[in-house]
Amino acid sequence: MEKSSNAYTVSGQIVDVVAGVIFQGDIVVEGSRIKQIIPKQTDNKNFILPGLIDAHVHVESSMLVPEQFAKLAVQHGTVAVISDPHEIANVLGVEGVNFMIENAKNACVKFFFGAPSCVPATAFESSGAVLNALAIEQLLTRNDIYFLSEMMNFPGVLYGNSEVENKIKCAHKINKIIDGHAPGLTEEQILIYSDAGISTDHECTTIEEAELKIKHGMKIQIREGSAAKNFDILYPLIDRYPESVMLCTDDSHPDDIEEKHINDLIIRGLKKGLKLMNLLRAASLNPVQHYNIPVGLLQLNDPADFIIIDNFEDFNILNVTIDGEIKNSAIPPAPMPLQFINNFQRTQFSRNDIIVKNCGRYLKVICAEGGNLATSTMLVDTHIFGEFIESNIEHDLLKIVVVNRYDNLAKPVVGFIKNFGLKSGAISSSVAHDSHNIIAVGCSDEAIEQVINKIINIKGGIALSHNNTVDFLKLPIAGLMSNDNPHEVAAKYKFLNQSAINDLGSGLKNPFMTLSFMALLVIPELKIGDKGLFDSQKFEFTSLII
């Protein structure tokens, strides 16, 4: 790299994803833009290619504010993220969206935020805020809001809910993209959903489902997060439909982002025999074109956003440049000061509120699946319990509790869950999609009480009880995020996650992440919210004991 004042030249093997070719040459950068691209012979064998883009992510799931999230993502070649601030909006409304946008201005990667379409996600849970159609229209008129975020109320789309329809009309009126969230639809339902103008989906779990959505004009965002991992099933789409696929993480915890990001999908895709240009297109060109975002693609006069690697097999990243500035410095800058914002009204919890009397024939149990947001339903004969139904370690039937964090008088809701595998203690979190009430699972009411009261005491975070000792990670920003050093947050989260596995006995790879999705009512089949046990297929509450 040769520099002169604010101009410099980069030489190497230029990867032109737009034209689908690789050629030797120089790229001349002046200020923040590419001013010349000169094909010529060069001895530099490194590859210069567009930076990678996460096409759909909830930054809040990283437990890091955008500025700190970026410090982990950039080291993997990520130059931009398409972000839905849905999680913090469910806690704090527009104030939360504004916080994310302002904090992201200090970040070392580019953030493009949408207007959260479903706050609350459903009428069947308590959130900290409501964004109606008027609020959505006001957000969408802003230049720093790029799209209407995932329309996860797909029943509202299918059956003509007026509030949902008004939000969609707002996006069309302002000519902004609408993101989708529609698992398990029939082809007839997909047609209704896509005809509403909803353009993407990241919830596909089978090739057949994805191909039906592509057939009806939708783009598929192949997801590989900490809990939901769909790449190994959906990767053939990248070569079959190169113009219709993007890559995303959706929800990833900090230890995973510290280790890998979109770059890992490029490496894995090449090992599976996918075409290089199709992979790079999914990770750069397609999201830029779909969302019309100002991210460079190594074209003349583009923003100078690119990465340099030495080979594609290992994808060793030598340089990350964004708007002409090198961003992957060994010592990241200290975070900017910020104002901590939260919405946490709960002040007390007692185990006496979660006693379940045995008063029926069958217990309806949530069956969790590691690596999948979906659950199934299991009926258990209540004869295995005594007068009261409590966690049964022998049968791996554990009590799961949701406590409304916004209303101190609301009674906790109790359910039972299988496949967590805890042998002792309990875990709890205020990261509980989508409304982010307190959720806990444990082997005894005493342990559950300990971890929930720790979450209340610290006003949000994750906690683990082992041998009557509670350890925790504090998340003071909305009960979702930290502004601490991202590597320290990642290390603490990893320690607690491993403790849930090694000390408490969970058989899940990501017990905290899995727990956080047990309150996600819009994903089938059986979930639990702060108002009751919920049948996500019938979209109605259901009884715990029958």
C-alpha cells in the first residue's frame, strides 16, 4: 500500500463481484472513495475484495452496544450490518431505537437500522413499549431508517389485521423495503405474504420452503446464529439462486462473534464446493442492491470499503478498510461515554408464587431443541409427581418461569420444559425474546428464586446458581447490553455458558441462548410468556395441566 497525503494505492488481485471476475491491478483511494481502478501486472498475490455484510442481525443479542459489537465483527472482515433494533424497541420504544443509531455513529463498521414493525411482537405478552402505525410512519420518514424491519406478525398479514396493514402501507408510501419473518407457511400463505410486498425471510429451515419463497419473489437470508443454524441445510440455494440469497446471523452471542462471523460461512461454503463469486455475492452485492445502502463494491467512485486476504481457503484477513480508513487496529479505541437507559420496574420475586398444585391428568411440557428456535409439545402423566408438580431431574422435566419486569404486581407464569438437562442449580436472563421479561429454568424453586432475584437486583443481565452461589453478567443498558470491553463480555458470557454445561449438566450447546427463545411466541410450537403458556400454532394460550 502506497500513501500520499489523503490518497493511496492498493495493489493485488482485485475481486470484482459485480462483473464476476478477478484481475490484477491497483486501486487508488482518495479520501473515502475509490477514484481509480487500474488493471496492471503486480507481484502482490493478496486478494482485494468487497467487505462482508450481515444481512439481518439483532445487535442486542450480542449483549454489546453497536460500538462494541463492531470491534468483534470487524476483525472478521465485516464492514456493514443490516440491523433490526427490535429487541431494545420492545423495552424502550423509539428511545431505544435512537440509542442504537447514536451509539452506532461511533462504531468502526457501518450500521443500517430498520423501523421495528412488531412492538410488541404479539398482543399475548407484556412489553415495555408500543410502536403503532403512526410511530412507524414517523420512523420510516427518517433518512437514518432504511427499511421496515421483519414483519413477524405473519398471522396479521395473512388475516388482514388493520394495524399490520397500516404499517405495511406506510413502508410502501415512503418506498422502503419490508423485511419478513414467516416460518412454516404453505405456498398459498407465502403468496399472500409476498403479495403484501414483504421481500425477505430468514426463518427457512428447509430447501423446499426457501424455494417456494424465492418462487414468489422473496430473498432468502440464510441464517447461522448462536441458536438457529440453517447454513448446512440451505447452502445449495447459493449456487441455485445466486441473485436471491444473502447471509445473516440474526442472533449471535458475544463469544461466537469473537470467534467468527460471516467470514466463516464463506470458508464453509467453499469447502462444500460452492462457487466463490456466488458466495461473495450473497455476502456483499445482494444486500447492497436489495437495501440500497452506501457500501462499496470495489467500483469506480464507490465508498472505499474493502478487505484484503491472503487466500480464500483460510480467509486470513490482513486489512479491513471502511470509507478509506483502516479499521482493524490491534488496540481498539476506548468506547465513547454514553447515557445508560433501561426500563426495569420489578423489585421482588418469591418462590411462593411459583408453586404448582397437581390437579389434573397430564402436564403439557415444552420440548426444546438445541440449534433450533422451534419447540414441540409433550404430554406427561402427572402420576410421577406428588401433591405438587416440581422440577423432576430424573425425567429431565424442569420448571421454567417468566416474570414480567415492567409490572411489579404481575404474577409469574410457570411452565415445564424438557431437554435442558440441568442436574442442579438454575439459570436466568432478562434477554428473553421478544419482550425481554425475566425468564429462568432450574432444578428447584429455591435456585430459581436466587437467579431471578439476582436479575432484579442488577436490573438486567444473565445469572447462574451453582451450590447456592450466584454468578452473573450485568447488562445495564435496557437489560440487554453492556458497554464494557467486548472481549471481557465475551469471556464472561462464555464462562457462564460453560458453567451451565459443565457444572449444572445442561446438554445444550448454548443453554442461555436457547432459554432466551423459549419466550418467543411467534415461533412454533409451544412457548411461554409472561401471560401464560402459549400454543404458537393456534396462536392462543393453552393450559399447563389438562
